Amino acid sequence: MSVNTNSTSSVSQTTPPPLPTQTPNFKGELPQDVIGHNCSLQLLFATVSDVQEIFGSNYRDEPKVHRMVRSLRRLWPLWMFEGQQEAAALVRVLYDVRSSDAAFGGLVRVTMAVGERFRVAVSRDGIRLALTLLAEHDGDPHFARQALAKEWTNERKIQEFATIFHQWFPLWKASGRRKDREEEETRVAFFDTAMAAWLQIAQDLRLFRRPSEVSGGEDTKQKCLESPDAAGLRRYDLQVWQRRIAPPPASVGDLCVHINALEGYLKMPHLSA
């Protein structure tokens, strides 16, 4: 693996400068105020903030760092990476950098931060879906789980999966690296496990909402319920991501030895930053 020591080390700074105050437009609006409900843009701005929080607002090789983040976003639906080990492996192969490089630690932190962004985005949509399912069964989690198991076909589960993922990852395609049946089975297994956890979160939200949120019709109650933030969702990570889509742990090292191996496994060209 070739290493561009000059370019990668220039990313890291001993003391990152403070983030500048965001400048509003002539209406007094900040970037997050004008992107509306476009999920893809929301996620893009959030990951830009993640990079700036770690590297500061003034650093060299900014385009390469953001190309790496873009590649992470492209591959995440096919490899829901998590943890420092997987993040480090992906940084080495995508950024073409050694762990001894001064920038390596920051790049790993960026990868872990954007990975959590992706998980939170998908989970919040999943929780909204679970809340709707609960509402359809008068808030009874037992009947909601029965409906999920007996009435929801694999086709519907795959469609719900695709609806959520296309909102946040518009470049993601339903057909991936596996044969159709294997790919569908993998998605259904993930969806079943994640949905069970999202139903539990939805039930907790309904049980522990504030008294002021209880009055009104069911539609009003649904709107009052806010999904947990990133910190709150971490408590459910083991349940939600138990069947995450990812290569076998033993193969991670081989896949990340060279960019060609990773691109071949994911069937995604041009992943390198």
C-alpha cells in the first residue's frame, strides 16, 4: 500500500483552531435552517460538522477527508461499520494511510462519528415506523409484534427497509453485491431484529411521556413523541444492530488490505479518497 505521508500528516494539527461562528444569510438563517426536510442534505451538513469538530475549520487536504466521508456514506448500507477496529481498517484502505501517521487517529474518530450519525438517522426513522405500528394496534406491543411476525411479508419488510435507506442514502441501490435471495434474507434478518428493538423503544416513549403529552387524539400524541437522541439510542445499540449488515469479522482484515478487495466485495468502484 502506498502512503502519501506529506498529504495525510498535514490534516492533523497540534491545536485545532476553534470553529468560527456560522454566518447567517440575509434572513438571519443558518445552514441547518434552510435545508428543510431533505434527509440527505441534513446528513451531509451533520457529517461536515463532525469533520470540523475533530480537525477544526482550517486544515489542508479537506477535499480528501470529505471524499473519504462520502465513500463511507456510499458503503454504509452494505457494511454498517461500527467500533474502532472496523473504523481503523476502513481508514487505512480508503485514505491510504498507515496507523503511524499523525492524521490517523483523527480520521478514525471521524469515521466513528459519521457511523454513529448514520445509525441514529436510520434508528429515528425506524422508531417512527414502530410508533405507527403500535398506534395501529391501540398501543399494545404484543399485538404489534404479532402483526410484524405474521402479517408483514418479507416483501413489505424489504420495502420499508428501502424507504428508510433511500431517504438518507440516495445513491444506495437495492441490488447489491449478493445474489438476490441472500441479499433479501440479510436485509430481512436485520429488519426483524432492529424492528423488535425499535418497538421496545417506541413502547418506552409511550409509557414515559410527560403528562402534557397524553391529552388529545392519537395523532396528536404521536406528534408529541420525540425519538431519543444519540446518547439515548446508544443504550439500545446491542439490540438494534445485533444483525447489522457487515462482512464476517474474520474477513475484515483481508477486505481492507487493498482498495480493490473492498471495491470488489461491495461491487462499488471509486471508493478510494
